[in-house]
Amino acid sequence: MSFILRAEVVSDIGLVRSNNEDSAHAGPRLLALADGIGGMPAGELASDIAVRTLAGVDDTTPSDEALAVLREAAEVANREILRVSASDPANDGMGTTATAVLLAGNQLAVLHVGDSRAYMQRDGQLSQLTKDDTFVQTLVDQGLLTAEQARHHPRRSVVTQALQGFEYEPTLTLQPAKSGDRLLLCSDGLSDIVTDDVIGQTLRSFTDLKQCADQLVKLALDGGSTDNVTVVVADILSEDAVPAG
């Protein structure tokens, strides 16, 4: 059985920021989200480079090649970020998180660098497909913080890896795809504010993808998010079940 993605993107500048450093892509095979670092306008530029490069692989890809395709796209983006950063002092230090999900046959290839997250909801159960590359996640792994304490830690946004023109090691995983799965990619403007329980409940409560994405963003803003908030919500559908046109 072959699958296809139906997806919606909603992005909001948030309550405090004067610019939006998040970028996202939602296509029939690829979902991608990047959250820029390095201050304006450099963060915007870095996230745009990452997403535009990743969007270039939004095509039919054999499952045994999908992880390599994603990794190469991230490498291309990383090199371009270094080139652009070096070309203008205003861009010094720019970088971005990058999270992407590529639908390849009956598999989902996941690439992750930074703290933008990917989730899957299957049969009503929410699971996090990525693990944050952050200082506070290291403390959680060491048993020094609980996950709830990490959400409120003053250094929760300090990432330990990013596409910044330097050496990094992305996390690459394969997940089986199933018709009816719902996927969520989000920037930390959502995940720092809205708990996984509420995210899961929201994903279950809305059939319409746009309404679901709008509600997730609203929950973050109502919760006082001081960051940009971007979400990509997608359903995996059997290609045979999608009407032509």
C-alpha cells in the first residue's frame, strides 16, 4: 500500500517577538520545520535555508534511501548557512534547528537536530519521535531534572546542536507508516508551553487539519508563549483513498 500526506502549516509571530524566525514546509511526501537562532534577521535566514533545502527532497524516495537523502539535504543546508554567515558580519552566529519527516514507501524517515519536535499520534496514543538536543534534556537524561521541571527551566532553550555551519550529528530514525496516523511538527514555542497530554487531546479532537493547527497555536498563545509558534499537522492517507485533483 502506498501513502501520501495531507498537511497544514500555521505559524504565528507570538506575543513578544518582532519577527518570525520559524520556517516550515508541508508537502505530499515531506514535512519540515526549522527554528532560527542568532537573532534577526540571521535566524530567519538560516531557518529559511534549511527548510528550502529540505523541501527539495519532497518527492518519491525508496525507503532504503530516505535517511541518506535527508542527511545529505541537511549537509547542503549546513554548508550554505556557513557560506552565508561568513559573507556578512550581520549573519555571524546564525543557525537553526531542523526537523523533517519524509514519507518513503511505507516508512517515515525522521531527521532531527535541535529542539523542534516531531510527534506521532497512532490509535489515540501520542508518542514523541524526536529527543531534544538541549542542555536541560541532558539534565533529564542524568536524572537531575524531571521532564516537567525541564519545561520551566530558565535555560530550556539552550540547544546543544544546530545547523550552524559547523560539525553536528543529526538523529536519523525510521518509523513504520500507517494509514490514519497523525503527525505533528512544532517549534518550542508550542512544546515549552503546552503539555503532551493537551497536545494529544487536541490532535484527537479535530478532524480538520487547519482547525487542529489553529487550536494548537491558540493554546500556546493563551498560555503566554513568548516565542514564535509554528505547527505542521499532517495525516497519513492511503493514496488510493485520496480523490484525484
